[in-house]
Amino acid sequence: MKALLAAGGLVLLSALPAMAANMQLCRPGQTDAAPKPLPPSLINAARRGFGYTQMPAAVVTTMTVFRCAAGQPMMCSVGANLPCGKADKATSLPGVTQYCAANPQAAFVPAYITGHDTRYQWHCAAGQAVPTSPAPLDAQGYFAEYWKASSP
């Protein structure tokens, strides 16, 4: 039992520097308006969170951003189909309207028309653009599925 408690204490002690670094990044209750470049103190958390175990630190830093949400560091891996900015919540998009006029019964509207930052999946019904299946957003309007909380 003592060995188990000692091991648990060592795990906690090893996590303290990362926890302290997270607290320096985000003050209690702090929420940022926009993502920022990933600081060195979050590189290992990004590696774990996104499965970048063999990726060089410079690459992790280049393709990951962070922001504070209610005092918690949140990270997002930037990619062609991974929007890390706020979601477009518009329920009417000019490009989709035009696409549906030309394709009145289209079962889906491709992302090159909608953009990757729309919250909705789109289809056309009788020439009208129809938004469906809204993606879950966090309290600040970011796609919840792409943002991960930093863990020590």
C-alpha cells in the first residue's frame, strides 16, 4: 500500500511543472477571443492529445494553436479540413444558394462550395439550400470536436 501511495505521489509530482505552466498560460476564468501560436510548454501535451508521438517539436508548434477557455488551455490541430477558427453559423450562404439553384435536388453540397468552417451539412430541396445536422460548438463558438483540453 505504501508503495502504491509513493508511486501515486511521484506521478503527481511529475505533473506539477506542466500544471504550473498551464496556469501561467491561462489565468483562472480567462477566455481568449482568438487562437494563438502554441507555446513550448504545450508541445508535449499536443503530442499526446493529437497522437503526434514521433513528430518534431517544430512541426507540432507549426500545426497546433491554443486558446484559453474559462482558464483552461485548449489546443487545436490545424489542417485543411480541421477548422480551428470560430464556426460559421450562418443559415444562408450565397455560394450554397447558387449551387442549389443549379442543382435543385442535390443530396449534399460539397465543402468547396460551403467552406470548411460552416457549422452545417447542406443539401438542396426544390432548389432551396437546406442546412442540417449542426455541429456541436463550445461556449465561444468553436467546433467542439477539434479542440482538446491540455493535460499535464
